[in-house]
Amino acid sequence: MRLDKLLANSGYGTRTEVKDLLRQGRVCVRGEVVRDPGFSVTEEQALEITLDGQSIRAGQYLYFCLNKPDGYLTAMSDDRLPCVGDLLPANLKTKKISPVGRLDFHTTGVLLLTNDGELSHRLTSPKWHREKAYLVTYSGDELTEKERVLFASGMTLREKDHAPEKLKPAELEILPDHTCRLILTEGKTHQVKRMIAATGRSVEALHRERIGTLTLKDGQAPGEMYALSDEEIRLLKEDP
């Protein structure tokens, strides 16, 4: 198979983008820089291709970290509203990639996209206690030590027309200017907003900073995504 086609099929960009990577000398086959897009790759050589020194996963599971913008549904398609699937390049839209978990329409930040169903389950299942960190901007009185202790103890949500719901302990870091960092190990529907509302305050903006060890890259703009390195994937798959 042509090298540019193999890289594009494996999610490393469109054919045009892949050709740019090759021209820049960023792709090696068996340790040798290859700049020719038409270079013919054997099955054995496909196991020894690197991009920027990282082994590529030709034809295997794909993993991307998206900086989800405000105003996008966490879905691959929708007839009415913009969704994160619209942000994928054309060559990835046939790879059965889907978001891991869900961020609300106006919530921004780290969103993992993959076709690895086992990892997706592990990251979303409360059984695995995978931490998720959120930066919260809220209105109302400043949070206090009282709320930090309440969240750390595992609060019970008591909402109108709903049965009481016991939550797992959560870590609250109180920051200046009506902001805080909230670290959860579960992902109930609208959990951050409901926890803040239970204290008599309202969430004005919500940004997910990390899932486990996965964070955005420096300067990664809303709507941009990057392919995870082997080390980033290994850390995500480790037991917390």
C-alpha cells in the first residue's frame, strides 16, 4: 500500500496533510526518513513506521483528544445543531470513532474520541474511579470550607421530584474570582451543575481540564485535536 494512503487510512490526516508530514521529514520507515508519498509499504514495514518518533497504529484502534468548543453537541451527527462529529476530517468519519462520555452543549475542554470500546467503557464506568477535573465559573456567594467538606464527604443530592441521590466523594479546590476546580470519579447527568446548585449557586461556565492523565496540549485551540502517543494511551489504560 502507498505510504500516504496507509497514514491517511490510519487517521493521521487527509492525503494532503499526510503528504505535508512526509515532505517535512517527520515519517520514518524502519528508522529511515521517507518523503515519497507513493512509497510502497509491505505488511512487515507497516509495523515499523514512526511519526515524530512515535510508532503509528496502522489499521488499529485510533485515539484523539479534542478541545471541545462551546456550542457543540457531543455526538457524531445531528440534523439541527453543530456536533463534534462535524469537526473530524473526512478520512476519520468512516472509522467508527465516537466520543467517550458526554460534555454538555456549552461545556468545553477535553473530549476523548476513539473506536476502542473497551477503553471507552473503562473511562466511563464508575467501577474504575477514573478522575475527571473541571474548572468551574459560578455565580453567587464565594464557596467556603463548608462546601469543600460537604463534597469530600460524598454529598446527597435532594432535588424536587427526584429521589435522594448519594454521590461519591469529590475534591473541591476553591480558586479566586468565583472559580473552583472540582474533581469527580463518576459522571452522573449534569453532576457538576447539580452539585453547585445544591449549595445555592449557579454554574456560569464549565471546562473539563483532564480525564485521568489526559489533558489538552499547550496552545490547543477549541475545535483542534491531536492523536494520542503510545505513552498517553498506556497511562489511560492503567488502573487508577
